[in-house]
Amino acid sequence: MSVPQLNDEQRGDEILAVFDTAFGELLAADPAAFRVKFRKMAASAFAFYRGTAGLFYHDLDAEKRGGPYLDERTSRVWIHGDLHAENFGTYMDSNGRLVFNVNDFDEAYVGPFTWDLKRFAASVALIGYAKALGDDQITELVRIYAGAYRARIHALATGAKRDEVPPFTLDTAEGPLLGALRAARSLTRFELLDSMTEIRDFERRFAPGGGSIELDAATRYKVLAAFDGYLETLPDASLARPDSYRVKDVVGRRGIGIGSAGLPSYNILLEGHSDALENDVVIYIKQAQTPAVSRHITDPAIAGYFQHEGHRTVISQRALQAHADPWLGWTELDGAGQLVAEVSPYAVDLDWSDIDDPEEIAAVVADLGRATAAMHAAADDTSGESLVPFSTERAIDAAIAADEANFSELLVSFAHDYGARARTDHQIFVDLFRNGRIPGL
């Protein structure tokens, strides 16, 4: 990676320019939400890295015209777009099975497959540094990730059937991944409902407070109209058809997280499959955002494939995630694309806070390498979408095979270089923020 050598003042100006492009309109509309977002980003270099995918792709921009392992096909793979070590967790798939895999597809797009690998590798360097691992240990972790990815891609490309490469489930996962799945299994829909709702006049309604915003009649009408549009986007194979469910309540919410600051969203409470109050369902409608990758991929065929950002997010998730959430769909509200999905009671993110033993970290990193490969292999000519009309696993396998020896070393070098860059950028950002130099705050 070659980032221009700028002094801290120049790099600070560059960071602010990228922020303006990525966040400018949302920040102007809701500066309070961004003060919360930026304070979370200030907490650590990793938190800063999580919140700055736009800066990452700004720095990688030169590679959109080619690079090691990139050709016409491998530069046109469906990618996650924000693949870091904390974007993995559990979900209940459309077959009712708990799965551990990549989650959060807000940044998904079509681009160079190495961009996902590099973003993950740099996140490993940041986590390793925070856990006081030596550079040699970080190097080994990145090599393990690269090796696991390479082996799984090769297995899939050379004839291994998908069912011979099982997903991480309660039957197949080990270590912290199994721990996350068991934690998810212990959760219940009633607990989720109890945290968000209350019983009033013998009916369940959203509870006041806790970030919920009461809607006026006009806004409520618009949200319910958007909900009706969403129902038309659900696949026929969905196990749970929301059009047979009755809307019981609607509230607004305002995103304040690292990835959702300033994005308006709504929660809809639906009657469950019986009159019992414990099986009601909560779905969310969230304004989808422009993915950072898309600002650096200029192919009009890719941009033109999607109706809007909500459509892009859903189509990408369905392509990248086998047996996706049956509630996953899209709609429009006030002319903006919206993502719609269930607020799942079974979602548990991978928690790195207690994963400290180097051997355990290595085992987790290897599993995540295999999960990354399975994701890249899923979104191709067998996904039902025509945007990537070839076998991605065979294209990636051939590209790596052409220079096998240097594949892991490319990721190792990038991880160390960009990890150091992100740590320096974090300090520059903190100084900009605390000294009031971020416009609009």
C-alpha cells in the first residue's frame, strides 16, 4: 500500500475532506448523533477504523485500476465492503437454524475481492496491537487467516460441494464461535419484546422512552404505506409471510451508533402467528446509506443494477448470505431507499474482549478466513443474480494460484502498514474532534 506521505496537518485536512463526502449531509441534519458517533470512534483506534470505511477506500483508490491478484473478474466480485473482525455474529436463517457468519451488509457492493481481505487483515493488526501482541504474532495471525481463506476457496473451486463445506452451526462450530451460538440460543423472543414493549389495555405496544419517538399521523401513514411496499419485495419462499400479520404499533428511532449515526429509522410491531402476546414480531425500516466502496467503483453497469440503496443492501445480503433472514426486504420512504428486516432476538456479535490467548485468537481468525471464502463463493452465477455471472471461487482460486507464494505476504505487509496508519489517523482524529475542528459540530 502506498499512502502519500503527508504531515499530520495535511492528513487531518484529508480526513476532514473524506468525512465531508461520507457524512456531510447527515451530519448537518443531526450533529448531536454525530457527536455520539465520534465519541465512540475516539475510544480506540479500532473503533475509529470501524467508523471510517470511506477513508480506507479513499486510501485504496489507486487499486481500482488493478493490483496484485486482480483481473477483470476478481475485480468484480460481490464483497462485504466493511469486513473487519467485529462484523461477524449469529443469526437465525430461513430454515430456522442458528448460524455464525458475516453480518451487517450495509456496505456491500461489487469490487476487488482483495479489498475485503485487506480490510480484515488490518483489523487483525489493530486488535493484535490492542492486546499487546508482538509484530511476529500479528504476522502469523494474518498468515493463518490468508491460509484458511485460500484453502477454503480452493476446496470450493475444485469441486467440493457446498454441503461438504458446512456453515458454522451449533453442530460444527468450536471455541468462541460456538459460545456465541450458545448465547444466541439462550435468548428468547419474549426477552426482546420485554425490552422494547409493554402491555397496555391487554395489548402489546412499544414502550415510551428508550430512544423511541412517537410519530404524528402523517408520518405514521407514510411508514405504513412503505411497509405495504416492502411486502411486495419478499421472496415467495419466505417461511414467515408478514402480509398475514397485523400491524400493532409504529415508532420512530434515530441512529446514533458508529455505523448508523443520523439515519432515520422506524420500528413496526406485528401480531405474531397467534393471539398470544409472546410471539409478536418487531421489524425495522432503516434508511440505507451510500456504500463507501461505490465512490471508488465507477462501472455504470454496477450502479445501474440497483433501484436504490435499500435494494442494493438487500440484494447484496441475499447474494452473500446463504438462507438469509426471511423478513429481509426493501422499500422507499420520502424518496429514499430503505432496508427492512427483523429485529432478531437471536443476534449475538462476536465478542473479542475475552479472546486473549494467542492460540484461541488464531483458531478464531482461521474460522473467519473460512467464513470469508464461503461468502465470496456464494455470490456468483449460482446466487440468482446476474451482476456477477461467473464462478467467483474459480476466478479467485486461479488468480491466487498464479502467485501462491506472495498471497499471504501481501496481506501481512498491508496489515502492518495500514494498522500503523489507522493508529496515527486515530490520534489525528481525536485532536481534530477535541479541538473543535470538525465542521458542523
